[in-house]
Amino acid sequence: MTGVRQRLGVGMIGGGFVGRFHIRSWLGVRDSDVLGVVSRRKTTAEEAAALAAGIGVGDARVFGSVTEMVADPSINALWILAPNFTRIEIMEEIAHAIETGKGELVGIACEKPLGRNAAEARRMLELAERCGLLHGYLENQLFSPAVVRGKDILWARGAALTGPPYLARAAEEHSGPHMPWFWEGELQGGGVLNDMMCHSVEVARFLLTPPGAPREALTPVKVTAHTSCLKWQEPRYAAQLAARSDGAVDYLERPAEDFARALVEYRDREGKERVVEATTSWCFVGAGLRLSMELLGPEYSMTVNTLDAGPRLFFSREVSGAAGEDLVEKQNAEMGLMPVVSDEESEYGYVGENRHMVQSFLAGKPPSETFADGVNVTELLMSAYMSAEQERTIPFPPPGLESFVPAVARGEWNPRK
Ligand SMILES: NC(=O)c1ccc[n+]([C@@H]2O[C@H](COP(=O)([O-])OP(=O)(O)OC[C@H]3O[C@@H](n4cnc5c(N)ncnc54)[C@H](O)[C@@H]3O)[C@@H](O)[C@H]2O)c1
């Protein structure tokens, strides 16, 4: 069902935290409506559908299953926004519905990470290709206006006159995920390395890649990484996690890393070294989520820090209102000097990403980020886990990558034992 279409009806699978981000971003997306939501919990689907209708981005209905959404002729594309451990079952249901003639789709977009490990990510790609679907890997940071504009200008002026950049740094840090399943290595696929370094390695690679050049312009050759559990294995913090999850999350026995660092060495087409340095943590207690990126070249540099970009508010100690996330995602305080991220859906890149995915699907063209990119990101992350476990630099691609499952995802990682 490819070819040029006028308007794209989209169904959302998962109506949780990121589902709401995507729906709100649709205010900046043209030629498309959010027409359906499926969620494991019906109440979240109802809330997400009401949000879509309420802000005027589509008369979204709650569907009983993924298959029903595939079967509905008004739905042309699906966005997979459910937890990591549901990826394969959802993609298999989509493939089965299409292959048994229940309905047709143009494309499918999937949140990060594409899979919990390389085998799962590759399975997602295989199923999408087998059904002849266009596929988009949802890596919002590549579409953040600061990244897009900064990269364009830096390459057009600094790199054109003095040579390409050689080092990109990216960090994503906050004080810990909002739902218990993220904390469990087996459900999520790992700890913060899997959860957030997927963003950092990809946005840093993107910044180092010449504008318009394919991914193959840079070849990964080595990965060196370190992981640790700096905060959440301390008994009083482990007790907090247990209390928030009815005892399911046990960081004394089965922690996941809350800090990770990786160096990915690339070669460009002339054989020159290009370096990505990524660091992520769930133990950063600042105002809220902080994304930082840097790109360094021979005569220029660029820096982005999402907490420095917008207005700053000050509240005296007399202002002691309710806790919330009205200033910034993963907000940690309501008093003192606080930064505001004024338009999170746009500034984090969701608007640009969804606009691009919709326009690509309408034109019948593959988006700039596909499931193949998601596979490569997963392979880099799995190599980083191998490096951290073996405490050595790993030549890329390492043997056994396709079947590798990190110790933390097997429930066997505990640095204190
Ligand atoms: N791009 C980003 O920065 C970003 C941010 C947050 C989350 N994410 C990713 O988005 C995905 C969802 O994260 P979240 O924070 O929204 O989680 P969440 O737990 O807040 O929401 C998950 C939603 O999926 C639903 N769900 C669970 N199992 C399902 C199934 N089998 N079929 C359909 N729906 C199901 C739940 O009912 C819930 O509505 C994860 O893969 C996560 O890694 C990306």
C-alpha cells in the first residue's frame, strides 16, 4: 500500500508517558491525524485518545487490539510506543494481521530501543521488511532544532573551511525512570546504557556525519565502555525502588547500571579517526532531564545543554506548592532558581521527527532513520555491554554479537557480589 497519499491516519500502540509526548507533538505535524490508540491498560488508552481529541490532533478511538487497528481502513501507519519487552509480540501481531489479509498499512514507526538486544532488533527489521512496510526508527534527538541547526551551520561554515569535526560528545542524565519496568534489566534489556545511551551514541554519530551522507560514511571500529551502579544499590535508595514497585524491583540482588560511559571509535571514508564519547546516568539530581551535546573540530565547536536554553524562574521558600513536571521533564524541585524547557515536544525533537516520518510515509519513501539504524544502534550498545563486562576494548563487530544478551538483562549482574 505504498505510493503518494494525501493524509496519514496514525494509530498509537501504547498510551503512556512517551505516547502522550507523541500525541502533543502532533500539533506541529501536517497532513496526519491520530485516529487510534491501543494500550494494555484501557484507562491509559482512553486518556491518550481524549488528549488527542482535546488538543485537536485527531478523533482518536480506543481499539481493542493491534489487529483491529491494522484492519481499520482509516489507519495507515502505526507508532509502537509500548514498553521494550513487548516489541516482538506487537510486531509479530502486526505482521500476522497483514499477512493474513486483515488489513493494510503504509508504514510503522518504533520508539527506541528497537529491541532489547541485537537479535530482537534484527527480528523487528526482518518482520517490517517481510511485510513490505516502510519503517522509521524514532530517535527524536536527531530532529531537535538545536542539533539540526547547530549541525547545519557548523558543517557549512567551520567544517567547509577548516576540515570536518573529529569528536562528538553526548550525554543524557536524569534522576531515574518514571515506571518500575524500566529499572528491571530483564524487562527493559539493561539499565541506563540501554535506556538512554541509544540516544547519545546516535545523536553523536549524526553530528559527526557530513550533512546528507549515509550512515556508512562512518564505520565503527572499536567500543570501550564502563558501567556501574553508583546510587541506586545503596540500601536506602534500593528500598525506595522496592517500595515504588511493590517489591518487584530489587536493586540489592538484581541491580541495573545507573551510570554508563562509552567511547565509540569510527573511521571516516579516508580512514581518519572520529570519536563518539557518550555518558548517561539515572543518578543526576539537577533541575530535571539534561541533554548535552558537543561537536568539536579543528577551528570550531558547538555546545547544547537543554537546561540552559530557556527561561529561568525563581521561587522563594514561601512558594511551596505541589510537586510536578510543569517546568521540565523529570523535574526534581519547585523552589529556587529553576530552568524551563518551554516547548519540550519541539526542543527534544518529537515534532520534527514525527513531521519527517509522516511526510516520508505519505511520499512512499524510507525515512532518514529506519529500523536498520535501530539495529546498528543496538549492536553498538551490546558491544558496549560486552566491553564493560570484559573490562576491555572490543573491536567492532565482535563475534557472538547477534546472540549476546547482557548479564544485567539475564538478571546476573551485581557489582557488589
Ligand atoms: N524518545 C524518548 O526519549 C523516550 C522517552 C520515554 C520512553 N521512550 C520509549 O517509549 C516506550 C514506552 O515508554 P513509556 O515511558 O511511554 O512507558 P510507560 O510505561 O509510561 O507507557 C507504556 C504504555 O504502553 C502500554 N502497554 C504495555 N504493554 C502493551 C502492549 N503489549 N500493547 C500495547 N500497549 C501496551 C501501557 O499500558 C502504557 O500505556 C519505551 O520503549 C521507551 O524506551 C522513549
